[in-house]
Amino acid sequence: MAFDHTFLVDALGEEQVSTGESAREEHSADWATDAEWVTPEPVLPDVVVYPTTTEEVAAVLAGATERDVPVTPYAAGTSLEGNPVPAHGGISMNLTRMDEVLDVRPGDFQIDVEPGVMGPTIEEVAGKHGLSFPPLPSSGDISTIGGMIANGASGMQTVKYGEVADWVLELEVVLADGSVITAGSKAVKTSSGYNLRDLLVGSEGTLGVVTRATLELAGRPRQIKGGRVIFSNLADASAAVTDVVQSGVDVAKIELIDAESARISNAYTGADLPDAPMVFLEFHADHGIDEEVAFCQSIVESHDPVAFELAPEERMDDLWEARKDLAFALATYDPEMRPLHPGDVTVPISEYGPLMEYAKSVGEEYGLMVPCFGHAGDGNIHYSVMVDPDDEEELARGEEVYAAIVERAIEVGGTATGEHGIGQGKREYMVAEHGEASVEAMRRIKRALDPTDTLNPGKIFPETADGERVRDRTATGNDLS
Amino acid sequence: MAFDHTFLVDALGEEQVSTGESAREEHSADWATDAEWVTPEPVLPDVVVYPTTTEEVAAVLAGATERDVPVTPYAAGTSLEGNPVPAHGGISMNLTRMDEVLDVRPGDFQIDVEPGVMGPTIEEVAGKHGLSFPPLPSSGDISTIGGMIANGASGMQTVKYGEVADWVLELEVVLADGSVITAGSKAVKTSSGYNLRDLLVGSEGTLGVVTRATLELAGRPRQIKGGRVIFSNLADASAAVTDVVQSGVDVAKIELIDAESARISNAYTGADLPDAPMVFLEFHADHGIDEEVAFCQSIVESHDPVAFELAPEERMDDLWEARKDLAFALATYDPEMRPLHPGDVTVPISEYGPLMEYAKSVGEEYGLMVPCFGHAGDGNIHYSVMVDPDDEEELARGEEVYAAIVERAIEVGGTATGEHGIGQGKREYMVAEHGEASVEAMRRIKRALDPTDTLNPGKIFPETADGERVRDRTATGNDLS
């Protein structure tokens, strides 16, 4: 080990510090980086710590900053851009033992949680009061709230209810020097000082470690209905989605899968469905849901659907099966044809159809299958470039296809990453998307709050030729060479 | 003048630079500070500039930072905490000549505007496409979008649609050194890099000057209804509001005025209404508005209302008159009894009733009238401590009442300022609300983006004993003593 880790044992005790091979291995990768054909590679931390209190998090960070040892927060490891990979080694800080629901105040629609609380626990506690946490991501069942906040997550219901960020009221956060701050307010609105809360949400553990979150909850809708529409071609399907959004239909979910995704999904589920583009719908309302569904249907009908099926809440799972199992279907489709890291671009809705077409055409041009799906109502396209992982040339071609789609999304006013974050995988697009001056402003903020680049180094900021970290050269106390 | 302003004339031309007495006077105060009995006092800038392009804004800022001259952005001057008062003199930057609507993309629900565009222009352009900008503040008719963004504004419809911040997609911002950044995305969701956008919104021109904003627009609701409920006492009225919110009624506006506000308003409008607490309601829906209104009414009825009246959209103005004219009624009520600076605290909804009671009781205790009103559904209380402006002792008592209410709001988990910002008036509450470590984190961000404290010095951060500005002592190039 490159440093003496006794300060960790002194602060946390033996039980909460591990240098064992399996613990280090477990914290070396996330879902994106654990496939061997995907770069970047997993990186072993020197040591894994399991704090249980804010004070312990603060002690680790203060000690690590003093000793110039990197600290990378880790939770469920379900991220998809290498976000919690300890790229520069050091300490992996596992936050899953901080998993208490601290308080629930149904009259204020608020719940206070520690960062390791998982999505289903929030839903269970909220559900006892007839409430819900609407912005959970698709991985919400197996992800922690701390990870969702760190990565700026969103999900299927974002089209109606917004992102996780929109449901965070207040955060307790430990900064790199061990100081503990509170960001945001338990009041539903405030204009008091800088909005540190939304700066910290989505900062991927590079600015601080969330140790407590006050979340807003929502009442559950009184009426729920689901729908599935099958189209004969992608142009009709994406035009229908765009038209539904532009007409202002109140949808709670609107997902599209293309014909290739449908084929892969149908093979996996064994469903008797055509291998054709499909749109999945969900509607929430307190009154008049049938009018809203009818309004939606009238719009969809003008785009030549092959079939439009509706289901009450209790039969919705069947209708949605092809969408719900898609990620697993893709991952296990064919050992000789595996998905590259999952694509996640988002564009203004008017660019949604054209970008879908572009993704398919660039795949054809390069002779690769590129199944597309995603949270269509937000203009969010997920795509998997399918490659033979043993074929170096095909892997390289796959990377070109992957990159071309990201670049096009940025060109048309979109973002390189709708909900997966930058992590390691999207760093090279930061300047193209935001411009050099904006990235430099982010760097200045990083240096102001974490001058030694202790927290999650090697993420978000574009890699430099010499692999340099984002250091404040005027920071005192350590040799930053 | 303390500095040679020829660099401004060189950059902008004579027409866009003024050192005239009336221009300087006009930029010395906002709505809060132009009353002579209110502290802090107006401060004259040395010079006023009127840029018309991003490049001109950048030239002024780069030149001013180089010369260590403060720059304070100014727009319509409707703010209420001295936010655009040039507290340290220097340059007042008037942005009202940048008032073009640059583009509207109804298919994406987006509009691109310059910072000097006023609320009604946005509504007019959006309205041509059946769209609207829902979060406009009460002063939206006479305020600029740049001012609303800078101050983190919100309004009557925030209870349903959120704050201005929630409707800003992308900003072009000039930093103190003249660099131009883009923050946010035209995609409706992104997890790409730090959220500079929401850091800049509400930063009151202390971190950068907004030169372009892409706003999101909303479809107009198909059904609108209004309501007014009269209660015999404040406890019933605030309990009804709390119950409506906690029951999840879908209200677009829910405003409360107390009996004193009602009396002042009735005197002003000449309306034949009791001087009693009233709640004003507005409902928006696409379907089923009558069911929602009935649901609301069933909840309100359990709190002993004296009268519950409903109105269709076209007759709503009459019903709402007492609320709409209240600010003017208060300001002109009695020359010998004037409102101190307007209070604006927000608390979790469960604390709303108790805080209203507290505000009334502390007023009684100090023998002063404290009319309360505000955006009740958000837990937002506006209050005016009425004082004889010529009575020094009463002014001092008034300040005590004002402060006691802010302090109580913070104690119960609320914020010192729901929508007026910190400006000069609320600086002393920053540490009480956020804690010293959080305020220090804000200071570090300020120093990182504006090391010379060029932009709007003397705002947000607590005043120091020596009136020191927030300087980065390591910043080079200027004498920062």
C-alpha cells in the first residue's frame, strides 16, 4: 500500500476497514467497467472503509486530505460510466452501512434518509403514508439514494415528475477537508444564498460525500392506466412519441423500443409479439384519466399504429414486459455479440426522431446492430452497440459508432449523458458539450472545494496528456507535484 | 470619480455610458431601499453602462476586473432586498437594452431571450403558440427575466409549477474576468458535469451576468377556475390551507391574507367584503376540474368557512381583487404608518399555521400591526411591520419584530427568504440559516469565480466588522488591500 492506513483503523475500528482482496476487487468497478471488453479497466483501491456516521466520513476525509490520499465514494455500484471506480487508487468509501431512514414527515411530504438507503425502502416507508418517491431510476430497486443523488439520476417517470434532483430538498454533505455543510432547505422554496444543493447533486462524489438527504415525496395518483402501441416502422413510432409530447399529453411514462430491441426482448421473454417498434405508456391522474388516454390515442392513431392496447393498473406488468426485461435481454442476448457500454444521450424532443434515425443509419453504415430504446418523452435515447468482444477491429468500429451518436446529440443541442453522468466514460465530450470556459469554471469550483483533488479524482474533467489531477497549485500543506 | 472610465466609453461608445446625476440616482436603489426610513441607504454608482451585446458585457467586466472596479448588474429595480444597489460604488450595469426575444421553438416548448425581456413579452410570444411561462413572480409584469433569474424568483403559481429556476434550461453567462460560459442544456435533462446553471440562478449577479436564457414553456390548461373563501378567524384559514396542501389537492394558486391585510385591501378597493381572513384559490386542469374543486371544497368545509365562492376564468379577477391590489394598498395605506421592508419567510407546510400565529402574537406584544399574506401553499409568508417612519423608537421596535419572525422561521427548518433573495437585507441571517461551514463553502465558490469580488460586492455574504469584501488574497494582478 502506498500509504499508512492506520489513521483509518484509529478512526473507524478494524471492523470498518478492509484491505482484503475480495473487498478491494468488489470496489474496483461498476456495472459499466466490469465487462472485460470495455475500457476503462477496473482499478483496485488500496483499502475499503465502511463508515456508519457523518463523523466517521468526516474523519476519513480530513485524514485522507491531510495525507494526500484519494477517496472515492462507493455505494451499490450500479452506475454505468465508471463513476465510482477508484481511478487513482487510495480509499474506496462504501456508504451502504449508512442505511437508516431517519425520519418521515408525511404532513410535509418529507423523508430524511442516509445515503445507503435503497429505492424500495423509500417506497415502502413512503407507501405506509400513501406517498411515493416518483423519480426513481430504472435501477432504483438495487441502487442507493446516495448514488442516485451523486449521479444526477432520473427514470421512466421523469417525463411527468422530473429528475431525482427535483425531489431533493436538503443535503448534509462532508467536504474534502472534513467540514460538514448543509445545502438546501426543508422549506419547499428558498432564494437564500448560493444553491449548493444542486451543485452537489450530480457532482459524482467529486465535491463532497452526501451523508443525509431530505427528500420530497408525492401523493399517489388515484387513477393509473397503461398502454402499449405497436408500429410497423421506427419513423411512425418516433413521430408518434414526438407528437404526443408536443401536444402536451399528460403521460407519466412514455418509452420507445426499436425493432431490434423488440426482437431481442421477445426472444428473451418468449412473448408472442412482433419484432416491431413499440411504445409503452403509463398515465396517472386523479380525475379524468379516460379522457387523457383518449386524447393520447387520438394523436397516436394519426401515426398508423398496428395495435393500441390498454390495461388497468393490475394488468400493466404484462403489457410492459418487453420493456422491463430489455436490459437483461440485451446483456444475455448472445455471448458472441455483446453490448458496448450503454449509450445515454438526450436531445430536445424535436431532434428525437432524427437522432433515432441517425443512430440506426450509422449502425448500418458500420455493419453493426445498434438496438435503441429509452425514455422517449424526455428525448432520451439509450443505445447498445453490439460487438463481438473478441474481435479487436469490431470493438474499434463499435467505439466509432458509439462516439458518432454522442457527437451528433451534442451538435443538435443535446447532452452527452442524460442520466448516467460523466464518470470516466464521457470525459472526452465535456468540452464539446459545454465549451472550454464552462469546463474551466467547473474546474475552478472543484479546486475551491477540494484543492488537493482528494475526492474521486479522474472523473468528470477531461483527461490531460500527463494524467494530471485537478489540483490547486497554490494549496498549501501538501506537495502537489 | 474614483477611476478613469474612458475604457467604458472606448468599449461601448458615449451613448451607452452615463455619469449623469439622474442616471446614477436611478441606479442607486431598488424598491426596498428607495423608502427613506428603510436601511440600508441608496448608494450612487460612479457610472452607469447600458451594454447591448454579450461582447460588450464581457468587455466591461474584463476591464473592470483589471482595474478593480465593482460592477453591479441592474435591470428593472423591482427587487426587495437591495440586491442591485451598488453598495461599493463603481459601475451599475443596466441590462434593459438587451431585450430581444431571440428564438421561440414551440415544438420543444422553448424560448431564447435576452436578460432585459419583461414578463409580459414572454407571455405574449409564448401565447401566440398556446404556451405560457408559469413561474412568473407577482412583479412579473414589470420585471425582467434576468432579474428573476438572478434573484431566484417565484410566484403565485409556484405551488403547482415550481420556481423560475425550474423553468431555466440553459444560460449564457459572462464571468467577472470576461469569459463567456454556457450552463445547462437545451435537452430537458442532463447529468453532464457540474450544474453551473442552478448555481448561477439566484446568485444575485455576484458570480456572473446572464446574457441569454433558454426557458422552458408550458401548455396552457384547458380548464381554469377561481375561488375565494372567507373565514371568521386566522386559525381556521391557515388550518384549511395546510389541510388542502396535505391532502394533495391540485391547486395552481392558494393565497392567504389575514384580517388586517383584508381591512387595508378593502379600504383601498372599496369592496364590500368583511375585514376577515381570506383564502384565494385557482385551479388548472385539462379534465375533471369540477371534481378537483369539489374535493378542495370538501376539505375547506371542515374548517368552518364563512363563505366559499367560485368563479369561472372570466370572472376571476373580481374574486381575486383584494389579493391582487394588496401590495399597493399596503404601500399607500397611511402616510403615518408605513411598511418596513417586506418580510418573506418560507417554512415547511406543517409550520405554516404556527408561524402565522407567531407573527401576529409578536406584533401584538410589540404593539405593532403586522399584516400577513403570501403564497400559503408553499409555506411562504409575506409580512409588513407597520411603523411610523418618523418615530425612531418605533422603527427600532419594528426591526425587532421583523427579525423575530425571520429567526423563528429559520428555527423551524425554514428559510430567511423564500423569493426575494439575500441582497443586503438578509445577510445577517446567512450563518443562522446555513451554518458557518456552508457559508464558507459559498465564499470559496465566490472567490473561485470572482477572485477580486468585482461582481455585486456587499451582497449575500455576512458583513464583516471592517466592511471587507470577499477577496481571494492569493489573486494576482491587483492590490487587494
